Amino acid sequence: MKLALVTDAWQPQVNGVVTTLVELVREMETLGHQVTVIHPGLFTTRPCPGYDGIDLAVRPAKPLAAQLDALAPDAVHIATEGPLGWAARRYCIRNKLGFTTAFHTRFPEILKAALKVPLWLGYAVFRHFHKPSSGVMVPTPSVLRMLEGRGFKNLRSWTHGVDMDLFTYQEAPEVYPALGTLARPVSLFVGRVSYEKNIDAFLKLDVPGTKVVCGVGPLEVSLRERYPHVRWLGLLPRDELAQVYAAADVFVMPSQSETFGLVMLESMACGTPVAAFPVEGPLEVVGAPARGGVLDNDLAAGWYRALALPRHEARARAMDFSWAYASLLFLGHLVPAKRGQVFDRIAISHRAVT
């Protein structure tokens, strides 16, 4: 199969969406499929206002159309709702091609926090974007139910996985030399230092030990000034990030607007339990009932309980998620680009299983 994967989120950006797509492409290619990623690096770009480190394609419609014309893909998947996503959507509609989309990020909440855009308006725009999609892939059942309640159609349940070889299990928190000697316990947050992550809830926690933040974003400068005693690591290569996860005692997810939360899976794979609010994302990843950590509306109370959890329980929960299974679901949701074309779904399933 020739798949065109159109995304506004791609390397060198560092976030959960990019990680998800990179792993998906790797798995798809292992299964013998040809995946062409159409990403901002192939176009003239400009920085996203208010989001350092994220570049968006400028006027991509014509060059994107030329790339898709030359590729003549069997399937088109539009992963994001940015400039490339809108351009690909218009191309597919104009050429009467079937396509799928994905809802990775709750951008209406981000727009509300950053620009005061009303939630109803943000979701109306996104509902319009996804309306012609033959299948909107959603990472958790709870987000799927939320979108159903907001009038989205053609929703498809998907999931993500974790690289268990990279994020290896540690029976006890390891010392990561680059961090130096830190007061224990070590509490860790990994992710965008941005509006939607509710990082203040983590940084204000009245708990012993050291807080560590790994990530960058538009709030980083102001938060560094307000919380000088926090260890701010910025961006790290993924092999080093795995060592940071393994060095932590508790991973704290303060966000209340996650669609999935891949960083929680990565932490649990290393054996580091999660403390989070009982909201969409953590409910699906940590488990309901919680298995990979503790979910509590009192984040400090959840932190103390997570600290007492055996690390092997967090690892066991992470092992429920595999990229092989996630890729099989993804393949099952794709639709033929051209009317009358038929996928050999039996062959696809056989390759994915074997």
C-alpha cells in the first residue's frame, strides 16, 4: 500500500504527536507498506505564533497538490488540523478522494487558554474540518465520547503504543549522572511547557524532594523565573529522556486536557508510576481502575500514593500497549483514496499479526 501521511507535526518538533507518527511510520514500513510523510520541512515555513519550536507551512496548497499528484497514493491520512491538513483536505475533496483524519490534540482548549477563543467556536471549526473524513481516529474511548457529544461523526477508536526496548524497566530509581545529586523523591514532568498542560498544578505541589521538568514551550521563561528551585532540563534526546524517566520516583501529569498522554506510558514502561487527575487521557492510559499509577482529584494525595506503588505494576500496565496492535487498528481504519479501489484487508491483518 502507498500511504500519504500529511502532518503539520513532524521532526524536529518534539511532542507526543510527532513521537506517535514516527513510531507509526516505522511500524508501517516494517509491515511492508510505503509511507510518504508530507510535513512542514518540505515547504516554506514560518514560526507558529506563541509556540516557539513549531514551524508551519506557508501557502502549501499548490506544492502539496503536486506531491500528491505525483504520488497517487492508495490511501490518504491527514494527521493534523494545521495549514497542511487544511490544504490536503481541500485537495481530497476537490479530487473526490476518500481520506481519514485524526484528533490528536485538544486545540480548542489551547486556543481558549492562549487566545481566549470560546470553546464552542473552536470545536465548531474542528468539527467542520473533520466532517468530510471517512474516519476520525481518536486515541481513547473517553475522547471519542466527548467528540460524539460535540456533534463529530465517523469517529474510530484508535490507540497508541510505547517502545518497550527504549524505555526499559528499572526495579528501583536509577541515578542519572547528568542530573547530579538530587534530594529524593524526584518528581518528574515531561511535555510541552504550555498553556494546556496546567504545569502550575505540578510546580505548586507541596511534596518533599526535587521537581524536574523536561520540555520547552511558550511558558518556559516565566515559569523558570517563578520556580527557580525546579530543575529545568529543556529538550533531551530520547535515549537520555529514558534515563530521566528511570531516575524519577513519581511522574506527575497535571494536564486535564490530554487526548492520550504518551509520556505517561513512557514513564510507566521504565517502572515510574504516575500521579494524575482522573480525567480523559490518564483514565485510559493509567487505567480505570488505576494500574500504572494513582488518579486523584487531590494531586498531592495521588502523589503520595503513587510513591508507594511497586514499580513492576507500572511496567505491567505499559505492556498492555504495543505499536504492533496500534498499527493494526490504524490499517483497519484507512479507506481507499479512489472509489472502487479495494484493500486486501486479510493480507494486511496477516502481516500485522505475524
